[in-house]
Amino acid sequence: MRKFDSPTACCHARGLLHLCAALATSLALAACSTVEGLFGNAPAANTTPEIIVTYISRPASGAPTVIALATMTPAAAPVIATSASPTPTALPMPSACPAPANPTPPARPALFADIPAALTPYLSAGAMLTATRELLVGWGVIFDAPDGAVTLGGVYQSRFAPGDDLGTVVVIFDPAAQTAGLRAGDVMLYTCADGAVQLAYRAQDDPMFAGSVGYPRVLSTADVTGDGVAELSFVSGECGASTCFDVVSILSLRDGAAVHLIPDFEPQPFPAFTFAPAVGSAAQDLIVRVGQYASAGAGPQRNIVQTWSWTGDVFTRTRVMVDPPLYRVHALHDADAAFRAGDFATAGALYQRVVSDPGLKAWDGLVPLRDEDKVLGAFALFRLVELAARQQDAVALASAYDALKQATPQGSPGELYGALGDAFYSAYSAGANYAQACDAAIKFAEKTPNVYILLGSQTFGYANHDYLPADMCIP
């Protein structure tokens, strides 16, 4: 299973919702009430992907931050012939599937790993969906709770290739490999060829999962790319000590092989997934409502809603909506995001909020940062020095540097950032070279670790951005 780095044990898991549907419902992130039209930021179809940091409710000040992603060239629209020639009558494609039948069920294999192969001849003999499901329930690899509240596993059909033939998706669970953190299972996709059934995909054989498929659940067997055939979308994951993480996979059959259409998706805590029609496209957008880490060590968190859109080749993240900042550190994160996006006006306004807005909260976590308002305020003043230099505004630069020095005398909570500002300003004054000034700030941070440690996850929890020496300057 794909892993990702995290300072805590629960972040080393590839996530899932809770182990039963009832508890998962209570832990999953409640849907945010989002009105796209309020801000006029509905995405146009087939445009250059971007991340738009849009406040779910109206922000106290400033405008949404737009973070441009790598430019992608949309696929050219198909040429539609307008000939007056009569449309030829389409001939039905011959079926490659076996005729429906009632074959003798096979015996259960001794090993869970042998079940996919054992099903192949049974399906090739014409076994139908209901009989296949009943067989797997009898084998104990699909589980239905008596009250109907929980179902583990299932059998599904959809048209995964051109023509009328249906492919069969089977999700099963290994009863001998169930723990509090992982319900091990498997996902198989069977297709038809030459009157027989063949195994086209198996999750446990997929290098993306490294042989471990935790709590697999089918999200959709619909066409989400708009090409007229279905894709298999399924969720899988694991639980850590306090938080469960899920990841979504979207598979398409191309030339008989399964291809991942959302390879860059990272595990998210307690997410909720839905598909919604894309604007101006036959494809569907994947909407991900990200939950929150259930650990005090995660630090302050905000509600996040991601949109992943079909580009013609893959699904890519095109929009991120977040709550407005309640905590000072989140206002700093938003300011940095605006700076990186080149939205200097928004960045400047948000840095000023970090400096002077009394309504922003300090994080009173396990080990609160003493004088947080002054420490983060001093760093925000340093960022304003950078911002002025980046825009080559000599007047604003002199003013910002003077404000930084006044706020960070020796012995003050923010004196480190006054010294950081000295290193940057001195290098910039020598030749008005922003890159050289950035190098000076980074070298200072490399020798003075507290400059970035005070801002990062060691102070504000692992759910928040980490800062490194290179982050002391935004190119």
C-alpha cells in the first residue's frame, strides 16, 4: 500500500474511514455549505488547472488566493463532420461474454490469495451476479451484518469497455487478516474475451498497493471521464492510533490493461468522496471533503474541500477551498500562498493581519509558543520586507525594514527575525539582487534553526505546514 511520511504513527498509514459505516459517518467531515457563485469562482471547462484558495464563508478581508499549477494543454475538441450523408445503421457488437448459466459452485480455496483465480472458471461458466455474491458470502469473504448497517465486500457490474458486455467487480475481505487498524481485502475486475472471463485487474498485484489493500470499498462504477465507458473508482485505507486515512483509485481499462487515472492523490484523514458533473464537460469532478486528524498533536486545523478534474489524461487537483483563518498561523500560511502565487496585494494584506489583527487566535496546544503574536508578527514584518524587494519598491522596502527593526529590538520575542531581516536587507542593498538577498536569508536560517522551527510543525502540529531554511525566502 502506498505510504506517506508523517511525524506520527497514524500518519504512516494509508487511510480509511472507520471500520464500520455507522462510526465512519460520525467521524467523516460534515459537508461544508459552499456557494461558488458568491465569489464568482466557478471553474471554466478545460482551462489551465489552478488551486483557488477560496474561503468557504466570506473572509474578513482580502480576496481568494489563486495558486497556478503547471500549465497543461487541453485536448483538442473532436472534429464533428457535418455531411448530409445518412447515418449508417450501427451493427450490434458480438458478445465476448459467456451465456448466463447456473454452474456448480466451486469449493472455497484454502488460501484467501487463491480466491481470484478460483472465481475465474466459475464466472466463465456463466455464473450470474447474485449467485456469485451468494457464493462469496458463503465463503465468509463478503460480510453482511444482520441489521444491514455494515457490509464488507460486494459484487458489481458495469460496462468497462466499448460494446454491451459487462465487466464484473468483486470486493472481498480476508477474515483471517482483520485488525483494529486494517481490514485487509482485495479488489478484482473481470472482463470477457472469446466467450470466457479473465482477470483484468487485481489490487493485491498492483505495485501501488505493495500487496496490502486496506478496507476496500467501491465508490463508483460509472463513466466519470465522459468517454462513454465506465471507470472503476474505489477507496481503500488504514487507521492509525487515532486517525483513519483513505485514498481513492480511479481505474480505466486501456487495451485490456488497468491504468490509474488519479496517481497523485495522497491519503487524507477521514475524507468523504463524491462525484459531481463538471462545468461544460461530460466528465465528472471528484469532490473530496477532507476530515481532521483526531489527535492533539496535529495542531489547529481547517475544513478543506478539494476538487479533482479530468484533463483528458488524468484527474488533477484544480481547486482547494478552505475555511477563513481563525488562527494567526493560518493567516500566515494564506499570506505565503498568495506571495508564491504572485498575488502581492493579498499577501501584503494578510501579513498585516498577522501583525496587527487582535481577532486572530493563538494556538494554545501542548506546548504553546510564548508571545506567539509577537513572534509570528515579526516574521510577517520580515515577509513584508521580502515582498517590497520582490516588487523592487524601494520606498516600501525602506518603510518595511524600518517597521521590522522597531518591532524586534535585542531581547524582544521576535529578535531572530530582526536579524534575519538584517541579513536579507544588507545583501539586497549591496546590489538590488533579490536572489542574492534570498541566499543570504537562507544561509542565516541554516545557522539559526529556531528561525524556521518556531514557525513549523514542531510548534504548530503535524497537520500544519513545515518550514525549512529554503522557505525563509519566496522566489
